[in-house]
Amino acid sequence: MNCDKTSLRNQLLQQRQALLAEVWRSQSDQICDQLLACPQFMAAQTILVYQSHRQEPTLDYLFTHTHKQWGLPRSVDKELLWHHWKPSEALVIGKYGILEPDPASPLLTPDLVDLILVPAVAMDARGYRLGYGGGYYDRLRSNPQWRKIPTIGIVFDFSYVETLPTDLWDLTLDAVCTELGCRL
């Protein structure tokens, strides 16, 4: 794809939001099935995840069909703070309209985390991620303590492209998972 990040982001978000609810749910569940078979996921005990927003693939199936420890982000200023979270715990609406853990819930530090599942608008074959443009995950991963934790980008297969436009500060992820498989 040969276009700038903003145009590509808008095009892929429109395509994602045009998915029928049953297709979105089915492909999300297929992504979860692929993750369940992924060695990095199977070995991890504490996994950082996200709450689906703007029709991102939902990971709800994982929360009810595994016995992992979960961490969810809370947006504070320009950073993500990660909190322990159990699927039975209520969430609050955060600053971008995304469900977040209660600010009083315990924080997670990098030494307690085994894997990060990263939401994306698109991923490419080199491991680069196109996000929403806020830089939250790039800032998180620029910290050496967070950088050493394995990462898997989560996208629908139509958002997995050969090459994305990149900037100097963009960092690659270790793998990508779509409904068609995990590519390491």
C-alpha cells in the first residue's frame, strides 16, 4: 500500500467499521483460537490486553476460556498505566471512551508481565504497527523495561499488509495474529 499513515488509517478503519456484527464476532473468536494455539500465549501467565474499541477484534473469549492473569491500560496524560484486572471486575469509561480499569485497582509493573497483546489499525510483514496516531504504545515500548516483553499485534487479516509507512520512532512488534494465524 503506497499512501500516508492518515489516509491508510482512515481507509482501514472504515473497512473495519463496515464489518457486520456477526462477521466481527466470528473473526474475533477465530483470532482468539489462533492465540490459544500460539506458544507465546500458552507460556504466558500475565498478559496485557485491551478492551475492544471502534470494532477492534474483541478478546472477550480469552477472558472467559483461560485462567490467565490480565492487565488493562488506563490512559493518564500521554501514558498508559497498566492495572491488574479480572473479567468479573467493573470497568469505567476512560478519556477516549474506552473501558478502563478502576484507578484504585493494583498497578502492574513490567517484571510481572509475560506478554502484551497490542491493538492495531494495521500490521505489516516486517512487524510494524499502525495505531491511532497517539503514540501510547510507542512511548510504552521505548522504555527498556517494557521493550523486553514479547508483543503480538492483533488485527483482522485484511489489515495485515506487506509494508506500512513508518517513522523513525516506530518500533516493530514480535508477531502478528489474525483470524488466519499467528505469524512470528
